[in-house]
Amino acid sequence: MPRLLVLLPLLFSLLLTGCGETEPEALAAPVPIEEGDSCHVCGMLISEHPGPKGEAFLDKQSEALKFCSTMDLFAFLKQPENETRLSHAYVHDVAAAPWATPDDEAFVLASEAIYVVGHDQRGSMGHTLASFAAQADAEAFREAHGGELVSFEAIDLDLLGRLGRGELGGDSNEGMNDTHGHE
């Protein structure tokens, strides 16, 4: 009986500790990009343009914000008023589908993707970030199209500005819709 009296407070405190914990909320799944969907930043029709697209879910918001390019996605996400509200975001895995027609089955978490910047491919607004689920695929793309690898954490407004101005490589004057044979 004395042992039971000693163990009861311990068991009770363990039970109380467990009561305060909540299961982490499941992340909303990516949403297919429909024919008439427009970019949250620029208003362009998303499906009419090449290159990887993005989607973002903000805290306490169930609808996906859709973007015509990874460039527009990050331009939105990296604004100070949006950075703290982000729940999660998705980007297309460029290795899983042709550059010109990304596949909605190929969305990966943006925070887990590896990116190539300064390559010779173009998205809807020109220079964009090529997104990959696997490092090896990103490296193979870089070998074929130039550029440099960056992580999600390394993407900031300065990098986006330099990318937009063509300061990171790639030819800034040619082929916004050219797929350069990447099918």
C-alpha cells in the first residue's frame, strides 16, 4: 500500500502531462490547378505558362493560394507580413513532369525541396526557381541547364531580386516560353 501511495502522484502527473498535448494538425493536401485558376500575385492564368507552380496555405485558412511560378510563390511568402502566417506550401517537382506542363501529382512540400536558380529555363514571368524533391535530380538539372543549388531556407528577397534581374546566370533576354528541349 505505501508503494501505491508513492506511485499514484507520479502516475497522476504523467496523465496530466499527456492531456495537455495535442496531435499535430494534418497538412492540407495540394489542390489541382484548374483551367481558370489565376495567380494570387500577378493574376495571370496559371495553366497557360510553363515551369513549376506553387501553392501556399496560410494559418487558419483552408483554401490554397495558387501561384503561376515558384518566383511568385516566394515573392509572396518572403514578404514580412506573410512569413509568419505560412502553414505550408507546395511546389512542383520538375523531375516528375515536363517543364512546359507540370503535373499536379508531382507537388512536394516547398520546405523539403531543393532549388536551382540562375538556370536557362523560363517560367511565366521569366526567371524562376526550378524545384526538386531529390538532390540528385536538382544536380542533374543544374548540369544540363546551369545555375546553382539553394535550399528553402536560403531563399530570401535579395536572392529573388537578383534572380529577377538576371544576375544569377541564364540568358535574361530569350525565350520566356522556350522549354529548351526539357520535356
